[in-house]
Amino acid sequence: MGLSISYRLQLEAASPEVALDKLQTLHHRAADFPLLQLGPLVNLQGEDCLFQEDDPHDGVKFGAMTFADFGEFHQQRFHTTPSCSQLIGFAIDPAQGSHTCSFGLASQAAQPGHWHWFDSCKTQYASNPEYGGIENFLRCHHTIIALLEICQELGILQSVSDPSDYWETRDPQALLNCLRSYNIFTAAAIGSVKDALAPLGYSAQAPIQERADFEHLEAEGRMQPPASTDSNPDHPAESR
């Protein structure tokens, strides 16, 4: 739950050398952005693609997972997924409050030369006042959009899902209106869950509660809940 940009990357009929060249270009250009952290570009093959205990590449490998991988992942995380034969990618931490995300390409043994990737970045909590508020949020959201534009230039972008429609319209006011709707909706939802769990002796925690105006947002959301805020419910990576 939260305002996120989801994206799919794809490269057809390409050799590992071509895929690596495109990711090296993307990684090099990512260094020009004001990221909190830019992880190293990794090129993994065979068993090195699988999740391991204390995996240093954990944040990258999620992007290489397929629908089938997520089913296996919930049953046995280690030594089974991702199922790709090779993955090339890197992880980034865009801004304070946002979620980390990754960019890359992965090839399945059954489909050599066919490369794919899926990931998403939750930018909503970059708007929390303690992280810099609206200015930090806009910088974070714009950074992800700009990186996706580079992917488009490189010919590896398949699709983008941005519930604010900023990817299509570049309308900053619509983006801020969408952000406010998400903050109100999230505050009301967390408040309702918290109230339901309290009699049972449990509590609910979410970054939205760290805002000084949380109770105001919660009250506004309960009075007039906004429309659905599902960003890309058809892919299991949204829940991670």
C-alpha cells in the first residue's frame, strides 16, 4: 500500500554482452543523480543468482523474479529463486523515506536471449516532513522517472505504472494531488487497523504514523475516503 512507481524492463534477442553494455550505461548515468546510495553493478550466473543467507545482493535479485518464483519464494526463500540463469543489475536508494529499488535484466535458461525485469519504488513516504517534505518527494519521484527515461532511450523499457499519471502527463499539481490522496487514504487505513487491533493487545506500525499531522490526515480520510489507490496489484512484487 502506498504511492509507487512500478516498471517492467525487457530486452529481446540479445546476447549477454549487449545486456551488460546497456546496464553499464544505465549504471554510469545513474551516478549523476542525487541518490542516497547507488549499489554496484552485479553480473551473476547460475547458482549465484539464487537467494543466499545474508545475501549482499538481496535488493537486486527481487527484480529478476517471475510470478512462478514468487510462489516458490513464499515456500522456501533460499536456494530456489530467482530461477534465471543470469542477472545483471544494481540497486539504488533514491531518497530518505522512499523504498529501495533495482534496475536490471535477467535471462531464463528456457528462453536464452530474452531478458526481463520488474520492480517498483514507493516514493510516498519521501514526503514525510522529517525527510524534507514535498521537496524531497518531488526529487525522489523525478529521479525514478528520469532513470526510466534513460531505460527508454536504451530500448529496455517495456512499461511503467504511475498512479499519479505523472509518467504520462508530467503534471506536477496532479502528482501532488495524488500524493495527498495517498497520504489521507493510508492514514485512515492504518488508523482503522490500529483501532481494530488495540482490543486484542496488538498494534499497527507504518511510516505514515511518524508524521506530525497523522491524526489530521486520519480524520480527513475517515470522513471522505479517496478512490482506490492500487498501483499495480497484478504483480506480487508490490507486496514486498
